[in-house]
Amino acid sequence: MTRTEMSIFDFAMRAEKDGIGFYTKAAKKFEDADLRDLFMKLAKEEAKHLETFIGIKAKAEKKGADQCFRSETVSEYLDTIIREGLFPKGDSMVKRLEKVNDVGGACAIALEAEKNAILLYSELAKISKDKDQKKILEDITKEERSHIVMVGSARADYDPAYAAMRFGRFF
């Protein structure tokens, strides 16, 4: 495995760990029971993704780099995503959560991270030469898409301006 290829898996694992930390802290930050349940559910799903990536990395290391991602252009693209991180200025989700006090703000952070995760995992799925790996990455991408729907719905419940923008009217 080259450094770039390994860093893809390491980055994905780090992103999932960040997601677990974010959703766990967000669950503790807000009083609402439904919101706490949603954030804990999302933390558990990110933990499953982390386990999946640990498994993919172990298999990839056994098979060697040929079974993974082989394209210079794509490697540069992924390297850029990895170097930039899921957030501008390298702030972690948890650091950003500390700066917000409302549900809308917390959900906005989560939506940004989920969108970036979808971008990363769908790109990885496109370029994976391993059929099993491709399927796993596509499944994780679908789960991250469902996270966007869940978080977007929660945000709409607590953020009237977002609800108006999303649904085109106030209730």
C-alpha cells in the first residue's frame, strides 16, 4: 500500500471517529429527548462505519495496493480532500459544536460533514477496483445520505428560517 492509499482509509476512520464524538456530544448538549435519540442513533451508525473501514483497511493491506485505488489524477483529488479535511480551517466537528448553542447550528455542522462524507465515499466507490469494497462504500454512501435526511428534518423542526428555505414557506 502506498502512503496515499492508506491515508484514504485512515482519513475515513478519523472522519467516522469525529462523527461519533460530535453526535455523542450533541446528544448531551440538548435537552430534547427526541433530539438526543436521533444524535445517539447517528453516533451508533458512525461507529458501524468505523468498524467497516477498519475491516476494509485490513483486507486491503492483505491484498496489496493493486486491489485498491490506482489512478494518479484521482489520488491527487482524494489527497486534496484528505488534506483539507471535512471542514475549512481544520476545525473538528466537536470544536465547532462547542461554539454553537442552538439545534439549528449543530445540525448545520452535521449536514456539512455528512455532505463531505458522501462526496468522499461515492468517489472512493467509483474508483475502487475491488467489487466487495465498491459495494460496501456504496452502502455507506446510502447511509450517509439517509443521515442528511434525518438531520435536515431535525433542523427544520428547530430552525424556522431553515424550514422556510427548505419547504418554501413558513408553517
